[in-house]
Amino acid sequence: MDAITLPSPGRRRRRYSAEFKAQIVETCNRPGTSVAAIARLHNINDNIVHRWIREAEQAAALPSASVPARIEPEELSACAAAPFVPVQVSAGQPERIHLELIKNDLSVRLDWPASQSASCTQTLLLLLR
């Protein structure tokens, strides 16, 4: 009787190139495309493809410059020492949130309706992660 070689027990984690992931995400973002069908076609779990789509959306929403994962206490004290800039508010215009963050070569400007301050806060939290 011939010996049969069996694969080692357990699964090996597959790795995919960034180009392959981008191609799958691009295909899934086309109108009328089923993410599950594309995942099955490539023998990938659809949850992984959904994660790639989320990661691509988050990467597109954030600036390409590196954003610190957390703000150090020294940076906070430096922000507190920054000069206050008064803003004129016109009576006829709706209230808005105007915010400009500048650090080194990164500049972020936000102009948001004050009535939607909660979504502005969520956006800031995503940017500062």
C-alpha cells in the first residue's frame, strides 16, 4: 500500500497583496455587484472582503499624512498656549463650526453646521485616532 502524505493539521493564514485587495474592493464597489458573490468567486470569506471595503473607506476618509494615534500631554499644553483668534458671527447666517488644525505639514479645516455637532465630534475622533 502506498503512503499518503496529509497536510499538517490546522489552517494556514492566507496573505493577499495590497493590489489584489484594491482590485477586489474596486470590483465590489461597482453598482449591482454582490460582495458575497465576488468573495465566493475568489474563494474568500465575505466578512474579510467587507473588512477590506471598510478599511479602504477609512483610508480614503483620512488624510494621507500620518496622524498621531494619540495626543501627548506636551502637545496639549502647546495647544493651550496657542493664541486665541476671535471670530465675527453674522446675525443673518446659520451657526456653523469652523475649525482649523495645523501641525507640521498637516492642515485640516472643518466647516460644519452647528446643529450637527455630534457628527462633527465623530469625524474629529476618527481623524485623531
